[in-house]
Amino acid sequence: MIIAIGHYKLDVDVSRTRAANSLLKPPNQECECDVCQNFAPSISKADSKILDFFESFGLDPKKASEVMQYGPVNNGEMLCAGLFHIVGEIIELKESNRNDNVKISSYEIDSEIILSERFKVGFTSDCSLVPEAFPKPHFQLNITILLPWVMDYPPED
């Protein structure tokens, strides 16, 4: 399926992504740190626009390949980044300040799309931490999201 989003044109195999994603464990089952423990239950409560975004790619938002926290929990919220992998290819990236197309190869793409004041995304063919045996070709979804702290204990400093 071809998905055009922001500056990107993506060729996504939704069914293969969904199948590969179903085999992954959420970070809170793999790691005991605060960000991993909070990420899956917190992102599950995201608004429907965010959850629909993940569904359109065949992704379970609770099953990031990696999550990271930027700074401390502030006013009951934590700023997180996450990496997800998608079966398919980035087939086009249009630079926002130019009309011509940029061919994609294996290098980092720094072109985020703001989907809401709490959620930004970007894609790259330069993948990190790809789960073992994840189907090829694949590319990476990088997210930045502001999530509420939902655990019943205070976060570590």
C-alpha cells in the first residue's frame, strides 16, 4: 500500500508488518526502567488519531523496538522517543522548501512531521535495533511523544 504523509511517500506492506509486529514483546516486558514500564500502558490511552496512525501501518503502538525518555517527568508527563520497524520502503522524500524529489538511500532522514502538539514522526531507511528475523525490506518510524505518567508509583529522578 502506498502511503503519502508529509514529505514522505512510503510503500508499506501492512499485513507483513502486522504479522512481524505481533511477535514482538512490549518494552515493559523486556525492561524494568521507568520509561519502558510506563510506555505501553500510557500510549494505549493516546487519542484515537495517534492510535489510528499506528494501525494504518500495521503497528501495535505498545510494541516499540526501543523507547527513550527525554528529561524528567514534568507535570505528570514524560517526553519519549520510540523506534518502530515497518516492512516496506521509503520511495520518495520531497524536501519541504523545494519542489524536486530526493532519492532515499541508507542514511538518516531528519524530516519530522508534526501530527499533533504531543506527537511527531519521521522515517528513515537507516534502521537501528531491528528485531531479529524482521522481514526485509524494512524502514524505521521514529516517534517523539508526550505521554502521561500512569504508573501507581512515582518515577525515579
